[in-house]
Amino acid sequence: MNLEYWRKYIDEIEATPVEALLAKSSPTVRAALERSLADEELTPDEGLALYTSTGNDLRAVVKCADLARAKDVGNEVTYVVNRNINFTNICFVGCQFCGFKRQRWESDAYDHSNETIVKKVADAVARGATEVCMQGGINPEMPDFKYRDLLDVIKAAYPDIHVHAFSPMEIMFGARRVRMDYPEYIGMLREHGLGSIPGTAAEILDDSVREILSHKKVDVAAWVEIITTAHSLGVPTTSTVMYGHIESPRQVVNHLDLIRSIQKETHGFTEFVPLRFIHQNTVMYRKGMVNPPESGVLDFQMYSFARLFLRPYIKNIQTSWVKLGVDLAALTLKAGCNDFSGTLMEESITAQAGGESGEFVPVDLIEDKASAMGRVAVERNTLYTKLYGRKAPNGARPLSSPPLTADNHACGGSGCG
């Protein structure tokens, strides 16, 4: 990827009046953009035209996405001080896009004790975190009430920390183990301290694609049922998409259309997080099933399309520095994004798949990247309440003594959003 090219590309778009860019765009794209900027809901066909735009059409889409972002949420770039905790990498599911999972007999398999997990939470709190994001492999030998009991030990030690945890796949697995229906199970987790649920395990919400990606994983109907049940119980979730693998553009648009329809009904999504497929160390790549495009065009297509297609129902579009790298992620702040994700401190979902963006971004770097884009970074909590004037202890920087070692395992699938 030629990062300098994309910097110049974004700068030229920003410097060009929207009228000039619209005048050079195709009639179909121009009409869709004008309708979106007029706060009208786009059809899936219009969305497809935006998502597959190239050349002058894409320049107009990126420009309009930036204008829509400014109108929807203003010019502040939000971020959360958080820590990822992937408590086990033992998993039987066998997703084709994953480099994270291990069998229990493998030398680098792990299943952290509650004591270790609480130490990681303590480290996060000492570094200013307001949130811990927890997901793990689907361990067939875990205790029946593992998730509930893990919430208990964390909240007993740190009652004020927001626990953003347990993907719909984990919810399905946990509920089945204890023979509880989803309302009862999610309600139990909420009562024991669950604050919100990652809308991961979504990948592409199309069962024909999911059968190839992971035939054992939660299907579309179950994913939707778990998410909408959580929303009905007052437990908010994020929403995600994993793009850049075997999916078609139409399947991506249908995925966002489903996300949008859920939001119109429940209003339970806090954000939408596009997650580029990280392929290098995955089964799919080794089998020759995928040949992901170079970073750049597809990412700007995705982020700008998402902003325009989901408005006005989902206002927070989060970029993923873990997937894109901090420099390209910063450029997406001018293509519809308003949130820079979190500090993470420990990112155990992407590196094993070949991600090269690191596992921690300090607050200072987020502020610098936002400033370089002409924006101001503001800390938020998980639910997007802005924490004006707060400066996390140590600025979420590593402590004077080295922080606890990260797990150093990860996959190319959806991370915490």
C-alpha cells in the first residue's frame, strides 16, 4: 500500500467542493448521494452503487461521507480507553478465517484462571481504562457458568469497570450448556455485571457464506435473535462486518441492510465497525480460497458507504487501527468515520493472522492522528458519553513497570468493536 498516495488522494478530495465532485460522478451515484445528504434512506440498490464506486464516483462518495459525518456527529473524534482480554484460545469451532484457536493439547494453548484475568483488569484500571472487552475461544471443557462467574469475580474487584463481553457465538454456547433460553441467559449475565455485548461473530450475515467460513458457527437467525434479545433487555451491542474475503458486494449491502433494519426496530446498536479480513496466517489463505485486495480502495469504499447507508440510524462509525494500521485508519476519519476505537492495551485477535499494527495505541497517538486530520480527539465511555476534561492516569500509557504480557495470539476474524 502506498500510504503517501492515499494521503494525497484524501487531501485532494477535501480541497475540492462537493458540487464539483458530484458533477463528475455518474447519474446513479450522484442521485444516491444527493438523497443521502438530504437525510433520505438509501435503497439496497443505491447502496450497492456507492459501495462498488470507483474513480470519480468514489471521490464523490468519500466527500459526501465526510460531509454526512460532520452533520451527524460533528468534528470530534472519539475513543475509549480499554483493554482486550481474550481469556482462552482453546476452541473447537474451526473457523476458516481464524489463526487464533488452539486445541487444548497444543503447546501454546491457554485458558486463563480467574486470578490472571482479574490481574489483567487491575492493570487496565491502573492505566485508566473504563472498559474491558472480553471474548475467547469456544472451549468445550469450560465450566457451565464460566461467563457468569467471570463477571462476578471482575465486578467484585472492580465494580465500576464496564464489561463489554461475550459474542453472540459465546452467548449461544453458554446458553445451551445450561439449558437456558436467550432472554433468561442474557438477563442473568446482565444481573451479574455484563454492560454490553460485542456484535461480533457476524462476519457476513448470509448463511451461504457462513457455511464456507465456519459451518459450526452461529447462523444468521440465531445471531439476530441473540442481538435483538439483548437489545430488548436493555443490553446494548455493537455491530460489525468482516469484509475482504469471499463475500460479494451484494452480500455486504444486504448485511448492512439487515443491521439497519434491526437498529430501526431496537435502537440497540452503539456503533458500526467494519473489520477488514486479515488473511496471511489463516486456513482460507493457505488453501488459496482468498486473495484479498491491497489496502486502500476497498477500505474507503466500505467506510464511506457505511456512513451514508446507515444514516440516520447508526451515527457512530468506528475505524479499526488494528486492521488498517493507525495511518490508514486516520485517513478514514475523512471518509465517514468518527471513532478511533480503543487503546486496547492487548490485542489478541489479529496478530496471529498476520496483522502488523501492534496491540496498543496510547492516547497521545490517537490525539496526534486526529489533530493531523484537523479534528479533536475526545475520550468517551463504551456507550458514547463523552468524558470531557478527563485525562486517563498515565494517559493509558504503559506503567513505569512493564504491563502484563499480552497473549500474543489472534485471528483474522472480528475483534472487539
